[in-house]
Amino acid sequence: MTSKFLLQSKDRLNVWKSVVWGKWRRFVLLLITLISILGIIQSQIPTGSSLLKYAYLPQLDWLLWVIIGLAFLWVITLEGAYSLLREYLPLNWIERYRIQYGRYPQLPEYLHPLVNKYTKGEPVSKDIEPIAPSGQLWNRMVTSQKKEWKEMVEWLGEDPQDLVDLMKMMLPKDW
């Protein structure tokens, strides 16, 4: 799977299988192994032996065992879904904002000189065209601002390194 947002994935069946079957497979294999070992142990103990009573599970109502099993499977599924979401959630500031607030953010003021086709106050969109920053503007930006610009350019489907290289080509040779 790519690093696209999980809920936008067209490959939902594979995601579901990796969440459910990936985590449940270990549980099911462990349960089958334990039942097999328990059966082997019980077959080796004589019928009248006092050890036989310790080989059984505690005497609980069958409905309680079903509830415990379903709760355990639910926890396994949620843990698997959480780990996949953490792995595939986008790491850029635009998608984080969209997930948190349900809409796209406005472009920060310091990024306005670095884009074309953007109206101040509007949410970001894929119509924005990033431009190569000037050397002076790039040097005035702090590291976190440069990171946000690079994430925005990647979100728009372009390679930020190409624009940085274009900026470096425009700089004087002794810079």
C-alpha cells in the first residue's frame, strides 16, 4: 500500500484483511496450538487420575466465555486498525488539519509568495501552483516553514527538490 490516507484507499479489502487476519491469525494459531497441546496432555493422563481436573478451564458459564472471546478479538482488531492508521496516516500539515477539522486549512501568510493561483483566505486546493522560492525568501524562512512548504508541494504532486534546485540555479555562483 502507498502512504495515501487509509480511508481514501481503493484497496480497502486488503486493508481490512491486514487488520483482521494479520492480528487474528496469531491468536487463532495460538488457540489451536494450545487446544492441541491440551488434548495431547489429556490423552496421556489416566481417566481416574486427580490431575485430569486441573487440565480443564475454569467452570464459567458458556455465555461468559463467548463475551470474553469476543472482547479479546475486538481488542485485537482495534489494535491492528490503530497500528495501520498510525502507519498510513499522512504526515503533512494539510491532511492533518483536514482530518482534525473536516476542511482544508488556509495557506499560512509566509507561504503566499511561494504560490500562484491562490486567493488569500481561501482553503488550499490542488489548483495551487507552487513556484521556486527566491534565495532571500528561502533564507528568511525558518526550518519549520520550509518543511511546511515542502509538504505542501508534495501534497500538490510535485517534487520540492526540483523547485529548490531551480532556486539554486537562479542564485549567483558565489552565493
